[in-house]
Amino acid sequence: MKHTGHLLIHGGTVLPLAGGRQAEPADVLVQSDEIIAVGRNLAVPADAEFVDAGDALVVPGFIQSHVHVVQSLARHRAEGLQLLPWLRGRIWPYEAALAPAEVGAAASLGIAELLLGGTTAVLDMGTTHDQDQVFTAAQGLGIRFTSGKTHMDSGAGVPADLLEDTGESLLEAERLAARWHGAAAGLLRYAVAPRFILSCSPELLTGCVRLARANGYLLHTH
């Protein structure tokens, strides 16, 4: 979430993770959404908000490079299974059953958990239907978020509610990308996301690659 004034993160141990620098006690001064100074005895505006980071490690935001935030409500409901029985017996039926509001709630929960753990940038796999709800949740929580609808048009054990018409699936991706790619001052980006080769026809996979290449979108799959 964007901070509009000055913010001083005070008294922490800063771990830069760049340039071979070591962790050291330092303050971090933020103005709006930009870090403007790191060090000791900084010149701090009188109206700055202070955050006490004593006994804390201050690090750059973590990056989650593959996640399904919509599956947050399915946690602990499909333990101990191999991949395909897990998908066909638990995860796909769960995703197929979600109403639009439930997609939004699951995405909000998953994103909030990531933020609370220090993650500030996410590459998400998305959902087959109601992907607008996922982007809306990300926009509301202020995270840097790349995602796209999950394409599925074939495959054994895929629920009927997740099976898509190939052409309609690609058209929906185009609509979503037009709405969300670059939204929220660039925090949101679109990725073309065929689920995996076992649930996508060759025609769908080819269409996804063409869409991504033609527009410079990331191609995200398993």
C-alpha cells in the first residue's frame, strides 16, 4: 500500500542483499513509495512517521515466483496425494465449485498471507474463471502482482465447469490483458497461463504462445 509522506524504519538491522554488503544497524527513510536513504543519523523531516524496527531484520521484499493464491482455501484438504490424483480428486473440483465472490475471498487471503510474510512481488497462476476477481484483490492490497487466467480445454478428469472452448479461452485472455496489464500504476501485469500440457490442446498451447509473443506478455505454465 502506497505511503504518501515520509516514513522512517528505525533501529533495525538492514540486510541489503546487493553488492556484497553485510548486515548492519541502520535506518531506512522512505518518501511516498521510494526508499531515499539508508544509514545512520539520517536527516529526517519533522512530520515523518516512525516505525520501530528494534530487534528486527530489515530486508527487501521477497519475490514469490510461482503460486496459486486462489488455492488458499484448499489448504490441508488434499494432503498426501500424488499430483494427478490431487488435481483430479481435490483441486480441480474445488476450483470448479468456487463462486466469483469466493474466488475474490480466496485470492485476498492468499495475497494477505504473502504480504504478512514479507513478499511484495508475486507471479500467480490465476484461475480458469473469474480472473477479474483475482486482479481486483491484488489491486486492493497494493501488491506487485503478475497473473493470468488459467487455460484448460482438454484432459482426463477435468471437471466440466473448467473445460473451455479454445477460442473463447484465448479471447477472454485478450480481454483480461487489455484491462489489467499495466494497471495500478504498473503494479499489475498480465501473464498468459496455460495450465500444463495435460489439460491444454496443441491448438490452445499454440494460441497462448502467439498471444504472449505478440504482446510481450510473460508465458507462465507448469
